[in-house]
Amino acid sequence: MTLERGNLLHKRYRIVEILGQGGMGSVYRAVDENLGVDVAVKENLFTTDEYARQFRLEAVILANLRHPNLPRVTDHFVIADQGQYLVMDYIEGEDLRQRMERLGVLPEEDVIVIGAAMCDALAYLHTRRPPILHRDLKPGNVKIAPEGHIYLVDFGLAKVVQGSQVTTTGARAMTPGYSPPEQYGTARTDPRSDIYSLGATLYAAISGVIPEDALARAMDNTQLTPLRKRNSKVSRRLSAAIEKAMAVLPEDRFQNGEAFKQALLAASNKSLTLDGITGSFSVEPPPEPAEPDEEFIEQVEDIPEPLMPPRAVEMPSQPRTPTKNKKRRRGLGCLPVSLILALLGVLGVLAFSFFAPGTFNELMAMAGVPLGNATPTPTPTQTPLPVASASSTPTDSPFTATPTEPPLPTQTPQPTETPLPTFTPSPTITPVGGGYGQFAFASARTGVAAIYLNSVDGSSPPKLIVSMPEGACQPSWSPDGERLAFISPCTLAQDPYAVYPNSTLYTVNADGTNIEQLLPEPGGDFEPAWSPRGDQIAFTSVRSGHEEIYIYNLTEGSLARLTETKPGEGARYPAWSPLGNQLVYSMKRVGTYQVWVMTDLGTVQKQIVRSGQEFHNLMPVWTRDNETVVFCQRRVEGISRPWLMSILYADREEGLASQYWQRDLPITDIEFSPDGLWIISEGQENGNYDIFLMPAGGGERIRLTRDPMIDMDPAWRPSP
């Protein structure tokens, strides 16, 4: 749960703002009300007993760190059923990612100095007893203070290595391009893993390009582009040092931070840096925040007191507004207050007349304001549930609009001096199922899998949205219905257990423009599910060697794994709850798939359905009211047509029983309409795979597509 601004955490830390947010927690800026200083609070939302024990042990060790390139850890605590928290010094300034965005490619000497400072910090961490791994070194975690001093921040994923243990306990994040290959899955990480991440960070800083993903390189799907091909001005010594740090095999990298540091300093044109004292490295300070517009401040202070916000509670100050917006602010500031109030009043009246015309007309009539011959706007009625008939043809639409009720009698207005205009919106018919009344689907009708957009009522033919040379499928809508996530390469398969080892995630606008690849290199990513909040995409991937569920954070560009199963098992088919705080999915254990649920952070993983060893339970989804989980069931042995089962989420603890939802028809891969009244699904008729529609409460199904090629992966388009 994200902490809101103003919250008092642990009776001491007042939250000021969110500095960063990911799948495993957030980083906050807060005020320590005991000491009156700013602090950074790192949140880790893994709260099981084992994680809590490990967290306390490691937090005590981190609190004893003292190094000029590391912030101090000043406090740690666990809040039951909420999260684990590290409190650190808050470092003002900009991070390396912000500096890269501001300057573009960084100067070579700056990259050397930043790298040397980070090597000092890593060498210190790695030589503690026990050693400490950072495990999340990237541009956003390199901070440059106002005086130019350099810090390695954010220890939320740090790992204390006990003996020769494999670092599989605790939260583990993967940031494509920056994480070494051994950090994916359950492989062993050691100090050389941090060396790789630092090399990748310096590569991006001096080239302006995030390097190729390490896992893809390890699988021979791609190669690292030589740094001098990205930036020909980089010296050979520096490029060789950075590329050595990024070797796929740990034994081919620098074996410790000191060795990497010496290689970096040897590439410098300033020989004095070879004798640099630990903690003495610094770069050009970040620019001062822009001063506020004094003219604008004076104009605001001239506003009469009743218009100013109450000052009883003084909130922390906001960041200053850059001066580049002065012109716009002056234009607003020059408007007389009386004119502003008059405009606001008119806008309020117009808005009220638009959104509540009936009530507005009545009030105007009572006040004696003439409204001409305007009549109350008829209220649109909902489209009734369609019933399929045997005479339906591909061009026939089974959907008809119910006639609206006759308008109410016109009220007789009383004459007044000044008539006001009214806005009467034209009545519209609610699309079938709500939303746009459209659905996306994948089809091989052109010989390769492609994604189409179609209307539910058959009023328009399918429109091609995405066509990729190696195929595209598995569309998933953003919550506003403006973009689609999908995978490519893709070959349509009727096998529900199929995996896509070479695929990766893309997004595209609803009109087919602006295709973007989310992850740098393919990792075997499929079954995307866009979160209701719109900031994350859950998906299945075989990056670890078998099916696991991951989350990609669209805001941060970060990747986190939510499940961790044994070889021979697996987790797939993630689906969000309507509230966006849980995921239901299928977990393979003891040879069968069963339905499980977890939080959106991967915690509290629990099986909610048991069907024995005879059945597979696949493709679970939530109903729109958040009360029921519906899933596809089929027999483990032999070939059987799928049917639908359901379980009330509230009954998940009571015998884990489920009941038939729909067994009369072969039906799979369902999705509920935005209004919850309809189901769209894959199905078969006369041996052909097509998209079908049926009422959620049961009834005859309606065939929406009829192409002789395979049509699959239906996704109902929501509206904002």
C-alpha cells in the first residue's frame, strides 16, 4: 500500500513525497519529527516471518556502515502485514539518470570520476564481514549532491552474504540492461554482479544508450554493441575497462571494485586522480533550482484573503517552478480578480446545465428564467441482452436499441429579462457490454498472426492494428482503452500450455501507431495483463528457465519477479483483480495446474482451488464485482474440451470448493465486458476456432468472427 503525503510512519517519520515506486515497494522523502531533518525511507513489502528475520539481521549490519560515498542507515523497523522499512540520510541533488537526461552523453572524465567513486563504495561493501551486495546499481541509484559529491544510494535490495550461501532469499529486482545474467532466476550472485551493474551504468552514461540485456546475451540471442560504436570519442582504455566489467561470465570481469577503479583511473587524462583519496571524487554540481517568478508571487499575494488557501496546517514546500513558464503565469496573473470570479461563475453554470439539464431547467423555471422551447433530454436506456437466432448471418446484427421513453411535458417558463443558453447533448445508445463496444483479437487470416480491432455489434468490419513479420498476438488493453500490450514473435496455437521462448512485450496505440518494445531483448515473455491502475504489466516469462510471473513497471522501466517455483513447476496466466491489488494465476504443482492468488507485490501466495490430480485449472479471471474467480478447466489425461468453473472469493477458505459456471459449450480464454454483463471468449464451431459472445448469466452464444483461419485471444476494449 503506497503511503500518502502527510502520513506519520512509525510515529516519527512524516511522509513528504514519493521519490520512486516499484513492484516491491517505494522510496519516500520524509521528515524525522524527532530530529527535524529530512530522511529517505525505503520500503520493502515482503513481510513473511523469514523475510522479516532476514531484514532485521541485514538492517543492523547496514546501520553500521560508514563510508563517504554511502548514506547512513539510521533506523529500521517492520510493520506487521504492511512492510519493512529502512531509514537513511536524504541526499539532495540529482541522480545520474536525471543528469543523463539533462546533459545527454556525459564527458569521459566525469564518467571516470563517477565510476571510481562507485568502485570505492562497492569495494567497501564487498569487504565487510560478512560481505554486502547492493544488487540494484543503476543510474537512478547514483546520487550527485549539490556540492558535486557522489553517493551510492538505495539499499532496499542489498544482500548480506552469509558464508557461501546462494542469494535466493529476499526481494530480487531485475532492471533490463543493468542487471547481470546471474541475477535473473535463482543463480548465485556475488560481488562481481555489482561490478557488472556498475559497468552497464557507465556504458549508458557515456553512450546515451542502455546496453543490451545480459540474459539475452547469455542465451546468445544478442551481443553487446562495442562502446566505441556508440560513441567514437570514448578512449580505447575506458571502453575496454567498461566492456570487461560487463562480461557475461563473472570470471571474465574485474574480480573486485579496486581492480575496476584502477582500470578506470588509468584511462584518465588527469594523472593526479590515480592518487585520489577515498571519498574525494566529485563532479560538477547540479544546477541550482530555478528561482520563482517574483512578479507572479506579488500578484498572488494581492488576491483577497478569502481566496487564499487556509494556513492552519503548514505542508512541506513544493519544488520551485522553473522560470521557463513565466510567460504563461504572467498572463494569468494580469487578469482582474473580479473577471476571474465572473468566468468561474459562468463556467459553473454551463457545466451544471450540461451534466444535469433536467434539474437545471427546473431550477431556471423556478427562478423565472426563460429557456425557450427546450425540453428535458431523454435518458438513454441500456441495450437489452441479445438472443441469437438460427437465422443469424455474418452480416446480421442481433443487437437493437430499445426505444427511449417519451420526453416529459415542457414546463412553462416565466419571462425574465436575461435568458441563458442551455446545452442539450444528443442521446446515445450504450455500446453492448459498455466501453467502446469493441474488442481486439489475434487472427492468422493473412497467413501470420496479427491483431485486429472489431465492433461487438458487427457494425464495422475488423480493422488490422498490428502486423509484425514474425507474428503478433495476446493483446491486453490499458485501462483507458488507448493502448494495447501484445507479444511478438507469435504463432497462434490452440495448445493452452504453449510457451513463447523468443517473444517479448510491446505496446501500441489503439489506431496501430507508435509501437514500442518494452524490454530491450526477448526473454520468452508472454500472456501480458495490463493493471487497472495503468502503471504496470504482469506477464509470464521463461527468463528463469521455466514459467514464472513478472511485473514490468512502466513508470520506472523496471522488472520484478513475483513467483519463484521449482524446476518442473511453474506459474502463468496472471490476471488482475478489478481493484488492482491482487493477481490470480495458475500454478503448476505435482503435475497439475491449480488456481492461486497473491498480492500485486508477490506476497501472501495462496491456493484457492483444489480439483485433485484429474483436472487442470487454467486462465483464471475475476468478475467485475471482484467477488468471483472464473477459470477454465480441462482433464489432465487425453483430449477434452474445456469448460468454465467458478468460486466465490469469500469462500476460498471453506473447503476450496468450486462450481460449474458453463459446461455445455467448449469455451476458453474468457474476458468479462466492462459492464460485467457479457463474456467474450474463444470457442469452436464446426471445427473452426472463432470469437464468441454470450451473456455472463448464461444463454445462447453469438459468433462474432467467421474467418476460416484461427481467431484467438479476445480482449474487450474499455473506455476511460
